[in-house]
Amino acid sequence: MTDNPIIIWFRRDLRIADNPALSEAAKMGKPVICLYIYESDVARPLGGASLLWLHHSLVSLAADLKSIGAKLYLRKGEAREVLNGVIKQSGADSIYWNRRYDEDARGRDADIKADLKSRSIDVKSYRANLLSEPWTVEKKTGGYYKVFTPYWRAAQAELDTSEPLPVPTALKNYQSELEHDNLEEWNLLPTSPDWGSKMLPDWSPGSAGAAQALSNFLKAGVEDYPDERNRPDNETGTSRLSPHLAFGEISPKQIWHSCKSDITKARKFLAEIGWREFSYVLLFHNPKLATQNFKSDFDSFEWTKDETALQRWQKGQTGYPFVDAGMRQLWQTGWQHNRVRMVTASFLIKHLLIDWRRGEEWFWDTLFDADPASNAASWQWVAGSGADASPYFRIFNPFSQGEKFDPNGDYVRKFVPELSKLPNKYIHRPWEAPASALSDAGVKLGETYPKPIVDHKEARERALANYKQMRQE
């Protein structure tokens, strides 16, 4: 066996534990070159929030690799050119990576693999970020599942829930120097203005932060998840693992293994891992999931082009406190509670009649956990245009949802502080508050806080009429 190095190409797998590509390379006993490429030829660049997270995640990964004697090399450019340059400079004869599943990445990976193999470079790829490949769980009659419940029932027999791979202990680092970019020069961090520094106190990007988030969640009581996951006023009710999963700082197998001592209590939580798996099935079989309706019926739906309404939704100025709290949480923290995601998405699509793709684009840019499968599948679910979707005529009531899941108004008061002194009775419906209550709370509708951008009843009737029209065409 030659002593030519192996390149480990990191992508959305920024961890050293349970990393098949890294573990298999370590077994070979050859020098390893740990490489992350900031790819310049991608069809859909990462959004601003994701770039911020990526910067700090790479800092964390570099430290983790250093702890086991390896260096993280950073290069920016087209992946094929970067890889060819590293091969030429180092004499590497093998490249290992963990698989990606969106169409653009799969296509580039396939082209790169074919080119490298034609030049006798050994290329190996592994499943690292899913519990099963998107093409493995099929219906008995053939084809993939388009409804989650039967998919998840069948998938659990196919999941790889074996022991997660440990951190490699015998990694042989490549000793010569290679061309290497300075992370700061990639300018991933926002500067004008520096909105990112306000978000980071709530988060710890990297595998250590992921492990801590999982530990905190399990200690808080995963058995309470079925009830507490819908309460945005409860900060410990959800795991907050989604950004860590999106960047591969933790694997679904690590999460599953952490819950194995009591799978029954964790069943509902693990089903959310299942929804993520299902989303990747949908993405694999429907590569245009972020841009094309899964159900072609919706191609004729008449959307409204209202940039002013869109901007008011984005800024959390709709006049509906629960919706506005959610949109401000997103802008301020890079994350939004899942129950609130459904309400805010429904409001954009059904109250404002704005194309779901505009919302998907906004979430892609502002979410730390923006994921090519989950983001698109979930937006289509709310729109009614997706697989196993909520029916279009299911229209979330933007104030009764708040009264049900934020009964004391704590969530609204945190993110819409101009309403903080309103009594609970009116916190979700300030337009119904008497003048005395508004005055006592220092609220002037239309001045300190907007009046509702649309009337709920009229908006609901308009949405249903548009849906009926679509069904008749």
C-alpha cells in the first residue's frame, strides 16, 4: 500500500464522531488531508444566517480535528478544480466523502467521481446524515411513499440505528503544507450591519454545542415533548438541534442512540427525525421540491404579488401578535419555533395569498437550520401543494393559535415588547381591547403597533374562494 494521502472532503458533516468518511480513512493508516471547500459553483448558495453558522461551525471543526492531531484545510472555488489542485500538490490517490442528496450536489459529485476514477483516483462515499438512504424504503407495490405515517411505519425496519462510530484515535496527519485559505477572508460574517453577534449568545455552533443541546433536552424530559413541543413560550420544550443537524455537527444516529434507553418515551421526538428522513425521500424523488409544486393542481393557483404585504410579514408587522412574534424571533435569533412556523407560513400563504416559494426563500436566507429537504417539504406541506400535505382549506387562525399555545402571552411579550403591558385577554387580539386598556398599556394601534394587515374572516373566505377556483380549472 502506498503512503499517498487520503483527502477527506467535508461538506454538511462537520463533526469528527460518527463520521464514516473520516473513520474509514483513519482505518487505512495513511496520511489524511481534511478539506472543506467553500464551493463557488453551487446552484443555490447558502443564505446569510447559514453562512454565519458555517463560519463558527468550521472554527469548531478545526479545533476538534486539532485535538486528534489533524488540520482542517480551507479552500474556496469550484470543487473539481480545488480537488485537482490538492491532488496535484499532495499526490493524494484517494478521496472519501459523505453523500449529499439535493440534485445539484448529487450531479456535481457524480461528475467529480467519474472524472477522478477515470484517472485511477480511489473515490468512496458514505451515508452519514440519514438513518436510511432515500431510495431504500419502498412500498410493496413499488415506488416511494408519499404519505408520512405509512412511510415511517415501514422505514423503522430499515433504519440503521447501530452504535455511532467513535472519534478516530489513530489519525495520521498529512505533514507537508498545502495552500490554505484564511476563514476570515471568506467574509461569511455580516458586518454592515453586524446582525449576527446579536444572535450568537443563544447558540453554540459545533459538535460540542450539539451534544450540549441534546443533553439539555434529554434532561429536561423528552417524555414531555408531545405536549410541550407546541408551546413557544417554553424554551426547553424542543431540542433546538435543527441547526446542528443541518450542518452535520451531530448525526441522527447519535440522537437515536441517546434516546435508546427509553424509545417509548422518545417516540414522538424520534418521529420528527422521521419527518426529516421523509423530507429527503421527497427531495430525492422530486429534485425541484423548493421551486415546483409537488401537486401540479397548484400550478394554476392565483397568487397575489404584494411586495408591501410580504415585507410587513418579513418584519413582523402584520398586526397579528403571534405571527409577528414568530417573524421577529426568526430575524433576531435565526430560528423559529415549529408550531409558529406553521402559523406564520399559513398566514403568508392563505391570509396574504403570497406564493409559498417567497416564504421558502425567506426562511432559506434567515434560518440557521435552512435545509434543502425539510425547508421545501414543510413549506409545501403548509401550502397544501406537497406530499401528505395539510389541506389548503386548513387555515391556521393567527390569534386563536396564540391563545392556545401562548396562553399567558409570554412569547408575544418577549418578541413584541410594545404589547407587553396588555392584559392576557387582549395580548393576542389588541384590536379588541378597549381604549382604556390600550392607553394603560401604552399602545396606539396604527402607531406603536400596526392594525391587522387583513381581516381574518375576509382573508379566510378569499383564500377558500381562490382554492375553489383552482379546483374547478
